[in-house]
Amino acid sequence: WPFELAISSHVGSATRFVCIYSPVFPCGTVKLFSGWRIGQSMTLGKGARRTFAKRLLQPCVMERDMIRFGETVCNNLDATAGREWLETNGIGGFASATITGCHTRRYHGLLVAATKPPVGRLVLLSKLEETLVVNGREFELGTNRYPGAVHPQGFRLLKEFRLDPFPTFLFEVAGIEIEKMVFMVQGENTTVVEYRIT
């Protein structure tokens, strides 16, 4: 079954995902994509591949609500402390933190690699301390909590957090919106952090 199919569309706040079959993935893995981004996966046995592949020729669309938090939640550090995101690389490594980027666990980090997959995890990159400079003024986007203090307080600039399907942070600073997206490369100990001014 040498084919792949990828279709996605957005309807209001919901995103439509389409199932994809590709012989490139081991064991007839089925992926859910939104554009080029991988959303979720499950594995089919050999017997189910042919049936599933035939069904793919018919519309096979799933509705899925996007996880999204607005300013009300993002600007409240206590409300965000228990809300976390997780990205994995398929070989035991991951990236994770709270939705403000504040670390509350020992293994929160942008690159936590499994040195002897799937165990032997080491935090190789904890976080990036980002500073946006606008007309000579510095705005720190990070958030760190210490006993009795929070510095910097970038969570106050966080307008929105969403999983689309990757962790995406939208900051608003001096009338400028900057979007930050974090994802991991499958099969590698590589984390990509992408910034976009909108």
C-alpha cells in the first residue's frame, strides 16, 4: 500500500485531523496529522492494514478540540503550576515544562535525553532565558520561581498557550506578538524552538 494521504482543515476552534497510512512507518503505523505536524499515533496489526487502507479511500476525518489557555489562566502563576506540556522523540527523550515555561519538576527541560534508551535520562538543556529588545527596552519572556520570589515574570506577557499540536506560546510585548513553538525531531535527541513575529 505505497501511499500517504494528508488533509487538514480548521473549523472554528476545532481542528480536523485525517488518518494517514504510510509504509514508511514501522508496523503499519497510523498517524494523525495537522498539516505536516504529527498529532497522535497507534499501531495496526498486519491483518488490519488492508481493511484500514481501503477505508482511507473514503473520508476518514476525526474532530479534535485543541487545548488552549488564554490570558486569564496564563497570567496566573498558581493556575499554571499544574498545567504541563510534554513532547517526545520516540527514543526515550522528551521536552517538558509548565505552560508558562516555569520548571516545577526535576526533569523539566527542553532536551532530556535517554543516554541508554529508554532509560538513563539526563537534562541536557534546561531552558532558554529569552529577552526581547524593543526600542532599547528589554522584556524577559522567561519565568522562574524561587523561594519567596518569581524572576523574571514573563508569564505576565503570555497571551496564550495552545497545543496545536505542538506546545505554542503567544507573547504580546509593546504591541508586538511573538509566537514560540517547541517540538522534537523523531528518532533524534534534537529539540527545535521556533520563533515567529506575527
